[in-house]
Amino acid sequence: MKRLAVATVAIALVLPAAAAGQDDAAPAPDPSVTEPFMASATGSVVAGPSGSFLLLDVDDAPAGDGAASLTLRPTLGGSLARGTVYDAEGSIKLRFVFKAGAPAPDGTRTLAGTGTFFGGSGAYKRARGRFTVTGSRSPAGVDTLAFDGRVRHDRPVEAAPPSRSARGQ
């Protein structure tokens, strides 16, 4: 019993000292950045054997032009789109729910919804954020969408400057 009490006191004295050393360390810099996400996209719904897909040509994404591939599922009163947007710096996973309005006299339908970013790769690793999506669907089935929101993701890794030996000095 006496040994157990001595061991308990020794552990109690060592643990606070170890924890105190951790408090002296500087916090790691936040590896993420929050930025606007605004893009426009045009594409069509393609029916496949396992469901419908929305294939989009994306313009003006944060890193320039890209593409998106989304699966579509009907929901109560609308549709759920889930997929990935690709651009030069990586990919962003997203999902959104949208509704199509009643057809206008020319057959065009308005589209409106909200969504979230929930992951990605490259510069968009660990992406999180929210956005709205608005647009229209033509009678020919062509969707034109505008995404507007904010996304938080890892900062792109910047290339290190060349070493002196690599510069010939």
C-alpha cells in the first residue's frame, strides 16, 4: 500500500511538469484560409444506368476554369446534387439541394438552392463552407448555374525558393 502511494505522488509530480513544458511552445500557424467561392457553370443532365448525372463546364472558379461531375437524386420538392468541382489547384467536394421553378412562357425554369463544401484535395484539402446556387434550365435541358459562397481550406503549398547551390553560387 505504501508503494502505491509513493508511485501516485511521483506520477502527480511528473505530469504537471510535462504539461507545463507544452504551454511554452508557440501555437502552430493556422494552415487554412477562408476565401470567396464564386463560379459559373453550364452543362446538361445525362441519364445513366445508375441514375442521373450533371456534367458542368465551370468558368471563373477560384483557380480558373474547370469541370464538375455531380450525381442527382430527387428529393421531396427538389433535387440533391452531390459531386466534385475540379480546377487547376485541386478538387472540392460539394452537395446542394435545389428546386426548379414553374416553366416560364418560353419553357425556361429557374433553379435555386443552397449547399455545402465538405472536403477536397490539393489546395482545397479539408474544405468547408456554404454557398447558394442560382440559375436556369433551358427547354433543351441545358443548365446555367452561378455559385456564390465562402470556402475555408488549406493554403496552397508555395514552392520553396531555390537554394544557393541550385542558383550556381
